[in-house]
Amino acid sequence: MTDADLPIIDAHHHFWDLGHDRYPWLEEHVIPFRYGDYASLRRHSYLVEDFRRDHGSHNVVKSIHMEAEWDPRDPVAETRWLHELHDRTGWPHACVGQAWFGREDIAGVLAGHAGFPLVRSVRQKPAAAKSPDAFVAGAPGSMADPAFRAGYGLLARHGLHYDLQTPWWHLGEAADLARDFPDTLIVLNHTGLPSDRSAAGLDGWREAMAAFAAQPNTAVKISGIGLPGQPWTPAAQSGVVLDTIRLFGPDRCMVASNFPVDSLCASYDEIFAGLKAITAGLPPADRRAVFHDTADRVYRPV
């Protein structure tokens, strides 16, 4: 199989229609952002035709939509819109909805998402310290917060996964969450956010990733590893990518574009051509798992 033929399930991307007036971070106010200035994302909607154009020559056969920080007052409305989009276009093929585990309405929100046939998971970004030195165990809104855990415990009754986006210094809490709720799969987004590429930073990231990977009900998306102001190249990213596959195994790893957000760092082609180059030495079955089969099994795209 040639690289051009390698089937890809893009396990994490976003659509948004700015005409909905439902995206506070894109339409109302600017937020602190790990890639810096994101003004270009706020200028245009990003829909199926844009996404498919960005694929270029890559054989993207299906995709998993990640909630795009829709107005949290009505998170299920985004899921409803995505199903309408799927009915018109065939994309996306599975969805991750927005949920806030500490809210009083969490039971209804989860039931609402679960009532739609494409929903497989939900995401909440838990409260996180800005650096390893600032980490405080059990902080309000964190994965150790009893209110968070009470809402999180409702996922299993709906058969939903949890998509987790958090910096690596919170992965000890994530490992505890996975251990304490063994029937719920946690899918770590964006490779644990290894933004500090110093030797010490990477040592801390690898140690935290290993502790999380030791829990069997975990998986990871290799995505979101761009660095502001630096080119996305195989040389810059190979260590993070190959260490992740080594720690989790290919059957718990999946690749994703995080488009259009990661267009701030690289083109779609730069990301996927780079991932293909980095993984060229893997056995074909392992490579197919990372690019397609793991996401197919975890998210069951239609």
C-alpha cells in the first residue's frame, strides 16, 4: 500500500458556522490561546467543503467531530446541528459532544447527546494549572473534584467515552479517574500537550504519559503538537509521535488534524505527510492501526 492509499480517519477536527452566533471564543471575545493570535480562525466559517479541500491528496475516508466550544448554555444544540450536517453531506461520521460534569443539568445534557446516533463521547476541559509547579491536587473543577466525578460517573449508563484535553502534569489525576471508573474509556486529546520541548519538559511529559497509559481503559490522539512560531516538521515531531506510540501501543493511538485550529501551525498536508514520514518504519498493520483502525474501533464511525 502506498502512502497515498493509506486510509485515514481524522479523529479530531471541528466545523463551525459563524452565522449561528453560537461560538463565544470566535464571535464575542478573544481568549488566551496556546498558539497565540487566532484572528484568522474568527474570520470565516469552516464547513465540510473547506475540510475536504484541505485533505488534498490524503485518503481521508471518515472523520470524528470534536465539539467546537459552542455556547455552553445549550451544548446539545451543536450535536443537533451536526446531525443535520451529516444528513446533508455525509460528514462527520461520529461526534464528541460538549458536557460540563459539575453542572446541575449534566444528567439531561448527557441523555440529550446520547439520544443522537453519531455521539460516542463527550469533552470537558477540566480546570488545569498553568505549569507543573502550579499544580494543586484536588483543585475545584479538576478531575479530582467530587462534583466533576459525580457527573463523570453518569457516562457509563449511556455507554459514552470521555475525551480529555489537559496538560500532561494533570495526567496523574487522569490515571486515577481511569482506575476509579474502569468501565469508561478516556481518550487523551492532543498528545498530552507537550509544549515544553526542553529535556526536562519532555522527561516530565513521558513520565506522565506512561502513568496514564498504564491504565488499560485509555487511548490517545496524536494531534495538536504544533508549536507557535516553529515549522511542523518530522524532525521536530518524531520523538513525541514515536514515544506516544511506544507508550500506548498502536492499538490505542490515532492520528488527527485538529483542523482548522492547527492550520495556525501547519497545513493539512504538512501534518499528514509528516505523520506518514515519521511512522514509515512501523509494520504496516501498526501503521494502519494508528491512521485508521484504532479510531474505527473506538468511535465506530458510520
